[in-house]
Amino acid sequence: MRASCLAAVLILLDIFLVSFTASASKMGLVHETTASEAAPITQRDATHLQAVEDHPPPEHEKTHAQSGHVNLGEVLPIWSCIPFIGMLLSIALFPLLLPEFWHHHFGKVSAFWAVCMGLPFVIAFKGVALHEILHIILADYVPFIILLWSLFTVSGGILLRGSLRGTPVVNTVILAIGTLLASWMGTTGAAMLLIRPFLRANKHRKNRTFMVVFFIFLVANVGGSLTPLGDPPLFLGFLHGVSFFWTLKIFPQMLLVSVLLLMAYFIMDTYFYRREGLSAKTLDEKKEPLRLEGYHNFLFLLGIIGCVLFSGIVDWGEISTLGIHRAVQDWVRDGLLILMGVLSMMTTSIRVREDNDFSWVPIIEVAYLFMGIFITMIPCLSILKAGS
């Protein structure tokens, strides 16, 4: 079995290597053809070229052509996106079809697709490919994971105790609150805060599957659509210059979708609640007052929001790390986000995190999977940029 898997990996690597090498050769041919067909240089052109030589642009302002880089999107074939598609399909299908395998080997699956794209890519395009991989890791992946880690860590220190009676009204209110919180503490943070109280409130209910589905729709998806803190793709847009508040423009659409989903949930929950006829039992249950523990972590959440806003407002110049230019304020933001998470761990009781079933496993899984996603989507992004 292992020999078969290894053979399949080697075959895929060989296919991508040959294909990328062919693309690299084509790229060289294109540049040679372009150079040979260029028009003769006039006196005016010569004067302009001399001026450029006398006053060269700063290194970070050079175009790809000036810096020796090439437009990969013009030479990469569309099927170079296959590893990215394979990565997404693996995330979608393996947990359903092979849950045990996925639980133990998700990191290897991510590494497999990353290597299938990355290794032949670097061999064929050498320095250009290495630059693209380093750029997407340092400029996109690192700040992305740091933000998720800080939100995950801080939110994991907030615990809602007490008993709720899972009536249709109470459940709908919980979903509405989670939807509102998701854009400001992240979909992961809002889900961590509310999913356990939500499930405890409905532990006596027979039909609960639809509740979790609507929770995912509202708290873990729709609710995070208003700010870069709520949804990972929005934060990537923020990293590339999109205003922090730009997505607030879609508030009417988000509100409409949320209201429709909440109405649909309320109707379904009311139907099943009456059908089960458990209201008398829930009324007799001993009630425990609601209380928040670790609520000081909301200060750290405000700190995270402030850090992200700060990085989009100030301009402290750029620094180069391994040849990748990043704004100074972005590095400062990342450092402050780490500080928020560390302070949360230092000031929050271990008991609170234990009672919250806090574990590093989810964020580790996210880190592994998104490393594969970011690397494999390099050809897709390059092709899209070339098309624009």
C-alpha cells in the first residue's frame, strides 16, 4: 500500500515537473521572440533609457520585468491549478468519506498537494518560484495565521456558564447574538463562545441536527461577512489594501440573509418543539444563573480590533525580509496580536479553558491546511492577475 502511494506521488511529481519545465521553456522562448521582434530604438528612446539608467527606481518599486521577474500567469497552464482543486476537494470530502484517515493524516494530505505544486514549480522556475512562495508565506500566510491564533486564543478564554432552556425563542436569540458577534471576534471565536451553551440548552431535544446546521450557516459563515476579523478571505483583502470598513457596505444584504435564515430556523424549531412536547419537562429543570467567566478577554478582543485598524491607518515604510517587502506597521501589528494572545493565556484561569474544552488541535489543523491552500493557489492567483 505504501509502495503504491509512493509511486503515485512520484508519478504526479514527474508530471508536474515536466509540465512546469515546458512552461518555463516556453517563457524563455516568448521573451526571445519579443526581443527579436522589437522595433529599432530611436534617439528619443535612447535618451529615455539613459535617464532611467541615471535615476533607477527604488528596488521595491521595480516592475517584474525590471527586476528580472516574469509574469508567471502568462505561461502557467490552467491545469497548474489542479493541486489547489485537489486540496479543496480533500478538505471537503475526506472528513465525510474517510474521517478516521483524515483525523490522523490531514497534515500529510496538505503536504502532499503542496509538494506536488511547490517542488516542480521551484525546479522549473527556480528563483522566480521561490520568490512567489516566500511572498505568499510571509505577506499572506503568516499574518493570516497570527490573526486566527490570537482570536482563537482570546475567545477560548471566555466561558458562558449557566443553564438555558432551549425553546425556539431562546435558540433564535442565541443564533442572532452569535451572528452579530462573528464579524468582531471572528466566526471561530463566536462559535467557541456559544456552541456549548447552545448544545447544553438543547440536550433534551430529540431533533438537533438542523440546529447545528443553522448555527454553522449563521454564526460560522454569514455572521463573519462584515469585517476582516470575521472571515479569512476578507482579512486577505485587507492585507492587500481593501479598507477595513469596506465590507460594511454589504450590511443590508447580510441583514436580509440573516433574517431569512433566522425566520426559517424559528419556524422549523417551533414545529419540532411542539411535536416533541417537552416543554413541561424543561420547565421543571433546575436553572443555573447565566454568568460569564474570563470576560476580561473582551479587552484583548478590542485590542485585536485596534491592532488591525492601526495597521491600515499608519504608514511607517517598508522593510525587506528574505527579499520580501512588507510594511513596518504590518510586522508591528503581528507582534501586538501575538502579545494579545499571550496576555490572554497569562491572565485566564486554566480551569476556564479546561471547562471550555479548549485545545490547540483546531488551530494546528487550520495552520496545516492553509499552508497547503496558500502554496497550491499560487498558480491560480498568477493566472488571475495575468487576466486582469
